[in-house]
Amino acid sequence: MTAQPEEPGGWSPYPGRDNHGFIGITLIEGDRATQMATTFRTTLAPANETRHARKLVHLWEFEADQRGKIFLLCRYRDTEAALAVDLQRRIRRCTLTWETDIRGDVPENPKNPPQLDCR
């Protein structure tokens, strides 16, 4: 993630490459602009969580007749900067799979990024 400082008059900004590791995904219901303007977002909890074969799997399911606007927010360590994308209305489920360590915990700095599948 690149950080670009705002410059006061007469100054020149130089972007820096900060190391803000990925920490998670949040699914949020509502209008993205409205939800991102507040600190109290309408987050959606996974419908199911399973652990098997050194993996942690979160599952979200969306009913066609009950689904409003939903967007996905990628969060990063030690920054408020984030990436967001609207989910298409045809999406009915999202699965997020994390690799875990031998104890079943998600490492702070995993070797591989989590896998997200939305269909």
C-alpha cells in the first residue's frame, strides 16, 4: 500500500512504501459512501465458520429476496486506509479461507494470502 502525504504550500510530497499487511475482510451492508463516512458500519457476520485441514473457512450466504447493497472492505495493519468494492447483486455466497498454524490459529503474517471466492 502506498502512502501519499498531503503537502502544505511550497512543499513537494514524496510517496512512501509502507508495510501494512493484510488483516482481514469485512462484508458490510448498505450504501458504500454512507457506510464509509461513519465509524459505525453495518457489518455482516459469517453464517458459518469451520476449521479443517489447517484451514479456517468463513461463509456468508445472501438470500435473493432479502439482499440489499453489500460491499467488501479489505483492511490492513496499522492504517485506516482500506480497499472497498461493491458485490454484484447476483452474488449469493462468499467463502473466505485462511491457512492456520498447527494450533488452528491464523498466523499474524501468513505465508499465503487468504482465498476469497464469491459466487
